[in-house]
Amino acid sequence: LLGYVGFANLPNQVHRKSVKKGFEFTAMVVGESGLGKSTLVNTLFNTQLYPPKENVELTHETPQTVEVKSITSDIEENGVKLRLTVVDTPGFGDFVNNEESWKPILDSIESRCDAYLEQENRVNRRKLVDNRIHACLYFISPTGHALKPLDIEFMRRLHTRVNLIPVIAKADTLTEEEVAAFKERILADINYHNIQIYQAPAYEYDDEETIAENREIMSKIPFAVVGSDKEFEVEGRRVRGRSYPWGVIEVDNEEHCDFVKLRQMLIRTHMEELKEYTNDVLYENYRTEKLAAMGI
Ligand code: GDP
Ligand code: MG
């Protein structure tokens, strides 16, 4: 169903509190210019055909070469609220010397942790504002070959600080066979360089259906994504996609790309999980290192 997210239907007890309070989730997109980051973010926000309330705010946090901008949008579904923030990082990889392109991004991730840590240390800790990044989508150029040194460097520098989710950008420019082979190659490279990408834990108390769904989602990583803000008519259906002389590649069609699976993972099946891992493992490690460095 086009435009249906499904976060309102989370059946699990774990999610009940979140359902009442509303969900908050912050994702970041990183990758070279022109790989379709902005388009994919729009495609993601477009998910809700008629968002009742939307506030878009732009913040410039770092004066460095790579900019860090965030867009927040409140979406509502069946009375359940989701405040989704996407942090964009224009400029990454755009310079003559990109050796330190990862640095402003790491700085932003860490300063968000610092802001959280600072609040935790306050006497009144009732209302913590959490701007930590829960997932970082890393856009890989659809070359069909291998990861570039820039990709490897970024992931190596960031993997202990954020949930890394690699995606193959503009997957419509590759054939199905090329996508499959490229995915294998990317995973082999990631493995070779000991890069830790996000991996969902399997719970024995999950029912079979949930386990199968999670396994299916995880098997798509790196997600081959296609973004578009255009709609086309295909056999009487309105679809979002990209038009080619031989037909339309549909964004929301799982036969055509992994966009739906990525969206499901981020804002339905793994949202709480990504937040928990961010808080319990990534943030906790950062905090411990930071306090140790301060001699506490
Ligand atoms: P950004 O620099 O990473 O934010 O990239 P943009 O979202 O601005 O997209 C750059 C160009 O690529 C634009 O002309 C988009 O229309 C096009 N584009 C975006 N997503 C896709 C995609 O999935 N497939 C193809 N073929 N083109 C895309
Ligand atoms: Mg952009």
C-alpha cells in the first residue's frame, strides 16, 4: 500500500510506551554529492501522503567544509505520532582532498552524544532532549565494482560510533545481476576491512513470522535504493518511480528495489532496536571512553 508506514500497528508490548508518547527517530545520510541522498530523504518523508503537520527547520551546526543540516517532520498515522529527523551532510567527498571528510560528520555525531551526556549529568534529568543519530545511511556509488578508499575510510572511522547501514545509491542504473554481484562484493570488502555494519540481534522469544521478516530485511543489506519525487501511471496505478524507455522503475515495488525494506527497517521493524543499540552500546562506549580520557 503506497504511503503506509505501519509504525502505528506495532504489536509488541515493548513499544506500548512509545506508542503513547510518540516515536522520535533521527537518521543521517552520508555519501558523495549526486548519489541521490536528498531525493531519498524526500521519498522517505513523502511516505505519508498527507502529513497533518510538518515543520522543516534547517540548522547549520558546523562551520567546517562538510555541512550538517537537519530536517524534522512530524508524521501521524492512526493517531500515533512519529517525529522523524533526517540529518543531511552535503559536501562529503566533494573536495580536492577528501582525507578528512569523515571528521565533521564524526564531530557532529559525538557532539550530539556530548549534549546528551551533559543533560544526564544535570540535577534535573526529567526531560532529556535526544539528538543522537540512531542510524547512518551510507550511500555507495553504483559503480558495480568495489568500495572506494573514501567509503572504507568513512566506515572505518564511524563504525564504533553509529549504526552504519550501507545502501547502493541509484540502483536503477544497475541490472538485477549487477546489483546482486555488487552486494556480494561490498559485503566482502566490509568484512575484509573489519567494518561493523548494523546487525539486528535475533531474539528467541520472537515468533516465527517476526524472525522470518527480520531475516528477510537483513538479507537485503546493502539496500539497493531508488529515490524519486515523480509519479507515473502504470497499468492504471499511480506509482512513484523513474521512467525509462522500457518502463518505470517503481520505488515502492519490492521487485524493483529495496526502498520499502529499508523504510520498514528504519521506521517499523528496527526503530526501537536501533535506538536501544545506540543508547546501550554505542553511546555507553563513547561515554566510558570520554570519562576515562578525563581521568574520571
Ligand atoms: P545528493 O547530492 O546526494 O543529495 O543527490 P540528489 O538527491 O540531489 O540527486 C542528484 C541527481 O540524481 C538528481 O538529478 C536526481 O534526480 C538524481 N537521482 C536521485 N535519486 C536517483 C535514483 O535513485 N536513480 C537515478 N537514476 N537518479 C537519481
Ligand atoms: Mg543533497
